[in-house]
Amino acid sequence: MKKIFTTAALAILVSTVAVSCKKKNNDADLQTKATAVVAADPQAKVEVKDGVAHLSGTFKDAAAKDQMIASLKAIEGIKDVMDMSTVEASAPVVETKVASAPENLQKVKDALKDFPKVKAEVVNGELTVSGDVTKEDARKIKQSIDALKVGKVNYNYIVK
């Protein structure tokens, strides 16, 4: 009977040791693997702690960031990826209007129909308003043309 208990205790001890000796990924190994993945992007950094990768840095676009997160999650032993990174802001698209465009010239001419002594024309590639006006008319003309948002306009009228 004593032999059976000893054999059973020995079997339990051996199985416990075998399970506990199973190779586990430690943070140092995971850090090495994660650093190799992140090396593709010089502005990205990663730190592994308790099996969780903490990604930081700046990416050129969201697709590059998502790809990096997926690559880190694919590393065996990484439990999760904490994303602390940012995406570069893209430059806003600025639409510039050319005041001397034919459609803008027509808009300005329509705005000037109540001022017979004033004309709009393209001079040296720029939209120019000229003629004789009163101070009050000059203000009204400028407000009307500015409201059209046609771009830069040269006001070369004579105020009387």
C-alpha cells in the first residue's frame, strides 16, 4: 500500500513539473519579436509588458497603423495590443478660385448691373472693376462682389 501511495505521489509530482516546465513566452522574447515587426516604421515604437504590446508613435495613415496592429497581434504570445499611436493629419485641400474665370466675370457683371458707370473686365489676367462711383456705391459694390466669393478682385474705380 505504501508503494502505491509513493508511486501516485511521484506521478503527480512528475506531471506537475512537466506542466510547469512548458515553455512560456516571456516579455523579453516578445519584446524582441515585436521590435523586429515595428522596425519597418521608424516612427513607431513598441513596449511589451505582461504579454501586452503597447504601440506608440505616428503613422502616415490609418491603414499603416491598422497593418502594424495586425502584425503585432499575429505574434505568438502577444495577448493584446494597446494602441497609443496617432495618425498624421493630412493637409487640408484648399480650393482656390480664379476670379478671372469666365463664370466669375459674368457673376460680377450681373452684380454691377445697377451701376452703369462701372464695368468688370480681365486686365493682365486679373479681374478688375473700374469706373466712377460714389463712396456709398463703392461700399455696395465691394459688399456685393465679396458676397459672390469669386476670389481676388482689383477695385480700380474712382470714388467721387
